[in-house]
Amino acid sequence: MHELPQTLVNGLALGALYGLVAIGYTMVYGIVQLINFAHGEIVMTGAFGALTVHLWLPGLPLAAALPLMLVGGALVSVSVAVAAERFAYRPLRDAPRLAPLITAIGLSIALQQIVWAFYPNAKKPRPFPQFGDSFQLTGSLRIQRDDLFVLIAAPLCMLALGWFVARSRTGRAMQATAQDPGTARLMGIDTDRIIAVAFAIGGAFAGVAAVAQGLRTGTINFEMGFILGLKAFTAAVLGGIGNIYGAMLGGVVLGIAEAAAITYIQNIPGMSQLGGGGWKDVWAFVLLIVVLLVRPQGLLGERVADRA
């Protein structure tokens, strides 16, 4: 039990990261019913964008460079997300659902190969700057300064987005487009612009998540988006895909479950081979299956009829 507070802190930091990425999935799905499986690679491009900004600022302390890295990472990820919507997904808007899904998988592979081929030394993990120190809260409970970034950024981003969707004119247009795009178009809403804004917001969150991931792990590579995107998609489904707060809740639940699996399962008699970091992904998906068996719509999702 003395390890429980530290496990919860580690799980919250990991879950906040998953939640940031999951919001990108849920924003797009909530409006166009599309699972953008390239979203993990959008995070990856944002990470390389942030690293490029840092390399352009030699000698600048990380605390001073971090805002510029966030801007650089967000600009790259937003540009990639908006370009993907315009040139890959928009032409398939009225196609059967399988077509954009396959396109998303193809785009994911293409983005990986583009970064692998053209970014200098992207074939090897690239070092990402870290703060490296930690704060001691109480007793043996410590929190890494790099984790503190995502623990602050994730709820702020989520609350800002919730306010934007609920209160702003563009946010209300998003809600109308999500409910019925045809009727929204008849009411004068430019649905193409609204969908592009949703992709841009998801890309901006991906840029923040990219910096957070780089700070936490200390390295980035062209394959980093695959597992991160898969976990974030799991978090979005777990929380109720299409729900902003559900995406963050799903991420936190998933993060705590992974941290607990690493800490505790290997200490259970007879289950030592099923614990540790190598099995954390397995237990994350076991949790997803259990939740969906009990509540198929996710923790905060609602049962709705399929849109015709």
C-alpha cells in the first residue's frame, strides 16, 4: 500500500497524456463519424516539429524554449491534420465508411515513412530535451517535473475546449454539424469549415501531447505514434467516443490501470509472469474489453441510433 500514492501519480500523468491524444480522436469522430487512425502520426510529426524548434534555439534554457516548442509542434501537427482533412478525407466524405478508414491507415503509414525518409537521423531515436528533476511532495512521493507539465496542460486544454464547444458560436456550429450536417448546411453553417476546425483543434492537442510525450520519455522516433495512438483510441472508446470529458476520463482510467499493472500484478502469487512493463498493454486492453462488455457505449457515452 505504501506504493499506491506514487502509482496513482504515475498513472495520472500517463492517463493525462492519453486523454490529450484521445480528445483529437473524439473531436473528429463526434462530427464526421470518422476514426482518424492517422492521429497518432500527427502527434509524431508534432514531436519532430517541437524538436526542430529546440534545435534552432541552441543554448536557450528549456523553460524558456518550451513555449516556442509548443507553438512549433502545434503548427506542424495542425498543418498536417488540416491537410489530411482537405486532401485525404474530404473527397471521401460521402463514400462508404470503410473507404476513409482504409485511407486513414494508409495515411498513417505514409506519414511514418515521410518522416523516416526526410528528417535527419530519424531512423534512430532522437534525444528530446527534459527537465530531469523532480519535486518531493510527502515522504517517498515524488513527481517528475516533466510529468507536472502534462498534469497541468491536460486539464487546462480539456476545460478550454469544453468552454469553446459550449459557449462559442463556432462551438455551437460544431454541435449542430455533429447532430445533422445536412440540416446545419441548410441553416447557413459552412460544414466544411467546421470540420476543418475540428481537425485543427485535434491537431493542436496533438502538438501539446507530442511535447508532453517527448518530455516524459526523453526520446522520440518516427514510430512513436502507433502505440500512443492506439492507446489514445482505446481511451476514447473507454470513456465514450464523441465525449470530450469521457476521452480524458478514459485516458486517466487507462493510465492508472497500466501503472497499477506494472506495480502490483507481478507481486501476486502465481501471476509474476503476467506483470511488469511488458504486460501493461495487455492489461489495458483487458480493461477495455471488460468495460465494453458491461457498458458498450463507454463510461460517459450515451446510446444513440446510427445516423442514416
